Amino acid sequence: MIRRRHALGLLAGLPAAYVARSAFAQAAKKVVVARQPGILYLPTHVIEKQKLIEKHTAKLGLAGMTAEWVNLAGGGAQTDALLSGNVDFVNTGTGNLLLLWDRTKGAVKGVVASSAGPLHLISREARIKSLKDIGPNDKIAVPTVKVSTQAILLQMAAAELFGPDQWAKFDPHTVQLSHPDAVMAMSNPAHEVRNHFAAPPFQFVELKTVPGAHIIIDSATIIGGPLSQGQFFTTTKFADANPKVIQAMRDASKEAQDFIRANTKDAVDIYKEITGDKASAADLLDWLGQPGMMEFNLQPQGTMKFAAHLHKVGVLKTMPGSWKDYYLPVAHDLPGS
């Protein structure tokens, strides 16, 4: 379930300027957007650097609108921030979107997707060559236990490997670590975490720097194709009050994705400037050239397969009839899945 106990720690860590922002976003002419670390979220860095929210809200008649960006380590922290009213948009995984949509009875919905790059389960244990080799003492780092995209992918894989009633088989093995913290754990020979279900670029960093690191499985293999790992979502209350901001977010996302495809090196330079990532531009460009890494698209991909699993195991109480049930109308013309 969504862990509300995270909220107090989150609120203590956010600048006072972010508190209760969404309650008066129009009056303050400011929106706050949260994202996680990693090149998976490259469109958000382009939007920030090029001030595309500001550009497109101005085009729609909202002169003077500004956007502020806050980095939060995991999807759980982001969803807590959204529900607490401390941010107006979050950009995180499909599992968190579906669970919030379900738990709030439709009061949280997606705006547009931003990326569907592959996730890789990395191990530094030579004996672990497949998921069947995970032993009773093996730990797997995921951004948020039970509800992150990675945790749910493990459930889907367990159901396929061991039978539908064994979908939770890997849940006890998961530990909650942000991707940067998981890389540090994987790099420490004494640390108990020797497996990490990583998002870009962290799997590539581990494959390059961690002795013995190798790929066990990837998200596309588990789900049978691309899966949206990042999407913007917000509350329907905010969306209803700010329709032009919602449209501007779609327009900004489209412009950023087009820019990444046409000017990939410039986008990487923006990413390095915004994040301070120490990886070389050459490495980042190489990683973006790997299979599936340029899936920067507005339409949600593979999300109904996720929803079907969550509903089947009883985590999602309501099975959506279509992805459009948990996305706002601004996206309904897209070829989503």
C-alpha cells in the first residue's frame, strides 16, 4: 500500500516555498514538479532548462507562470508529496500512478508519459544467472518496496515462473533504496545488497564499474515490450482548476521529446548541467544508443498489462476498462496501451 508514514519525513525535507503550493498555484503563478534521479527523466531536464512550461503557458495566455523542480529519491516520496499538496505534478512509474488512481477513486490521473526506457535487474553474484537462482538471503534493491515499477515487475515475473499464486515470492527479498544509494551498495563488497533492479543510467554505471555485474532480466522481457517508466501525473482537482497548465505540460513534453531525438548530444549536455552527473557525455550518449533507450513518447506504453496484474492479485481494487480511465482527457487522442 502507499506508505503515508513517509510523509512527515518528506515534509521536513522540502523547502518552505513548496508547502501547500498546489492550493494556490494559479494565484501564485507557479507550479512545482517532482522527479526522480536518472537519465530516464531526460525530458524533464530539457523542459526545465528550456523553460518549456513557462513558454507554453504563456502561449496559452498565462503570462508570468513559472515552474520549480524538486528531486525526490523514489516514487513513494513523490506520491506522498503530491497527496500532501506539496507538489503539483510528479514524474514517476506506472505502479504509483495506478495505485494512486485506485486508492483515490480517480482523484489522481496521468497527464502524458515521458519515457519507456528499459529497466535491468543487475546482479554482482556469479551464481545468480536468472531469477530462479535468487536464494533466501539474497536482497534486491528497488526504489519503493511493493509499489514501484521494479517491485511489480518482480511480482509479474514470479507469477510467470512459479505460478500465479507465487506472485509475491520475491517481495521479501526487496529492500528500498534510491538508485544512487543502490549503486553505492552494489559497489561495496561488504554490503548485503548484491542485486539492483535499476533504471537508466544506473544499470549502465554498475555494468561498467561494479566487478562481476551482469544482467539477469529486463523489463521488456517481463512485460513483453516497452513499459512507461516515467509519466507526469497530478490530482484531478488541480487539473480541473488549471486546464491551461495541463495543456502546457503536454505541449512542453512533446517539444522536449522532439528536441531529444533531434539534438541528443545537446540534451545530454543539459542533463549533465542540471543534474551534475559525473558520467561522461560519451558514456551517456552510448547508453542512450542502447536498445529501447530512446523510447521518449507521450503515449503510455504497456500500462494496461501492469493494471491487469495488479488487479489479478488484489492490489488494484478496480480494473480499468482502458488506460484512458487513469489518464486525463488531454492524452486521450494518443495511441496508448
